Amino acid sequence: MSGITPSHRIPTRQIARLFPDEPLAPALGRDRAHDLVYAVCHQALEQERPLAEMLNQQKKVKAHLSEEEIKHLTDPAAYLGLASAMVDRVLQPV
């Protein structure tokens, strides 16, 4: 099983941060997109189901993201966050 699953036991807040709500923000608004993603993350943890599976069942999500996009967005290996900026900062001359 790929992507974020309950077996990772990541707190809901952290999972919601891993899955960017930006792809949904233009259509739903940033706050509504964040709230939707947060709620689905919580449900995935409660039901011990993969986040990608839960997101694929949401009509509001599926209207804007393909199954492949959801799979990519929920893959922790694909999420680098600020890693690039941190590496650049470390490599700057002192």
C-alpha cells in the first residue's frame, strides 16, 4: 500500500500538513480546502484506511484532482516541503 496510511501513526495535524490543500484552494477557497483535507485525514485515521482512498471518495476532491494526482500528493516520499530551502540555507557561505 503506498501513500500515507494509519500504520504510520502520524498525528492528524501532521498528516494535514503533509497533504497540501493548495491544489484545491482555487476551487474551494483556502480555508474550505484545508478544512476538507483535515476532516478526511481525521476520518482516514479513525477508520484505519489509506488517505488516498478516502480522498478519492470525496466528490469535491475528485472534481479537481485525478486519482494519480491524489496518489502523488499523499506519497510522503514525494513531499519535500521546505527541504530545498533548508539545503540552500545550509550551503550558503558563512
